[in-house]
Amino acid sequence: MRVKSLHLLGTLALAAGLMHGQPTNGAVYWSTNSSLDCSSLGESSPTAITNSAGATIGYSCYVSGTFVWLAAGGGWSTSIRVAAPASGAVGVDYSFYDPSGKNLNLDTTLGGNSARTSGNDVNFALQTNQPAEVGLLGATSNAPSYSNTATGTVYAVFYCPDAITCENVLPQLIYSNLPAVPWSLSVPIAWDSLTWSQWSAEGIDDGGAHRVSLAIYNDDTTATIFTVRVYDSTGALVGTGTTPSIPGLPVLTDGSYGEGGTYAALLSDVVKTKLPSGVFKILIDGGSNYSGVEVLQVNGQSATTLQVAYDTAPTSGLIARQPLRPNLRSGRAASRPKLVFNPLIAK
């Protein structure tokens, strides 16, 4: 896992008109136990939560991950939904990045309120069982018409009073271009602890009503060219292509890691040879570098996000396994206290 830049944590939320009341009177998503056990999440110590005066008021476990693609503006809209589990309250922090991994300022709505706020970061606290939806309207620079489509990634961090609550958080990103395009897509989150280096899925692409597209997020520290292979119904390799170099996680001034780059395209734009008829297998290979991958299948008037599986490079001789990686995030998350988030008040 890795660290993201959270230097805007709390600042934008305090300025947002959607937030009301004293933060410490809202959802309590922390524990007063300084020895809070977050080890099941791969964390050696919890994160300190502070009030506006800088005093520590509690400690939280956390989970984090990336939604590898967003589309907002130009007819497209994106929403992110999450609810606090029955086991406890949750602190929610979303930050937005363009395809190169740079900060992306978006106009957003929150909590059923139609008022718009702008920035790279949205955060709030949810009471037990409280749901919330954040709407992404488009790039702030493109307001108010949002005639152009802003794309990129969403990095999400969830803070909880115990490890079990964090384990039960399950956010969902949905994007659509209704009514022009008669479907919407649900995008699963790529958890930091579950990224891997090779992924596979099965699709159909006849160049007409059936098309396959990819979104590849570089979740490693090295800029990477990904190899995409296609296998036909007999298991034979029938096509290979490569992506442009996708930027890796940059090292920030405080030594933590920022956001990596992402790349999206039709499969046929990456693999130039004719795709086989019928169902085929797609293998996305990052070598030794970690990634998150989304594969989309369009079938005429409908579309779906395909399930992707952990896989291995064809020459490695390894057996596909549950991914493991060093916990690169925990050092900063444990040592940098987080300003308490304001409660979400639905209108």
C-alpha cells in the first residue's frame, strides 16, 4: 500500500457550505484507545485524529484505494456512493487526479444538496448506517457548462473506529451519459492492499455493437509500459499490443507517494491486429509493477464492467495467487495526524 497526498485534508471541507456544526459533535469515527489494533489491515499503528486546535481526540484505522476512472462533463456524470457500516461511523476522504496523476479540481455536490463546491478534495464524516453520494459535475475550469469531459482517478481513504468497520466499507463509483447513452457503469475500487501486476478478463469485440475498452492505473513507483495480450477460444495467442508509458507514483516533498497515472482506450486501439470472433481472453501485464485494471464490455444498447482476475505473465511459470505487497502507506498515515472531518448534513 502507499501514501497519498492529503495536505488539503479538512481545509476545503471547513470552507464548504455543505458542512455544518462542530466536527467533534458529529460522527465519532475514532477510538480513544491509543493502542487500537489495526494489524488485520496491515497497519502497525492507528492514525491520530485531531481537533481544530491540534489536540488529539482519538485514533482511527483506515483503508484506501483508487477508482481507476472517472468521467465528468461533456454529457458524462460520475457519482460515488458509500455508507457507514452498522458497526460504526466512518470518515470519508476523496481526492481527484487527472490521467497524469496531477491534482484535478472538480465541481461537486454532496449529501443531497444542490449547492456546488470546487476543489481537489472532498471529505466528511458519516454516522453509523448513514449513506452519502458525491456527484462529480466537471472540471472547475469548464464551469458552468462543463462542455468538456474531465477524466482521471479518485483516491479514497476511509477512517474507522476499529478494523472490522473498515473491512466492511464498500464504496461504489457510477458513471453514465444519460439519456444520450442508455446505460451506466459501476466501477469497483482497487484497494491498495489488493493491487497486482497481471490481470485478465474475457470479452467480445467484433468492431461493431460489441466493443471492449480498458482503463489501466499504474499503482507502482516506476513509469510503466503495459503489455496487453489477446488469446482466442483455443487458448492461442492472437494479438499483442502495448500502452504508452503510464506515470508511476511520484515521491512528494514530505517523502510520501502521490497519485499514479492512468490510461484508457478501446482494446482495438492497443492491440492492432484483428481481434478473434467470439469470446476471447485479455491479459494485461505490468511485469513486476503493480496496477489496478478496469475492463468494460459494450453490447449494443447495454454495457457492463467485467470482472477482472489476478493472473500471471505467460513466461513467469508462476501460479496466480492472492497479491501481496509492502505496506508503503502506513508510515505517513500513522505519523501524520488528520484533522477531524465535519459531519455530513443532508438537505
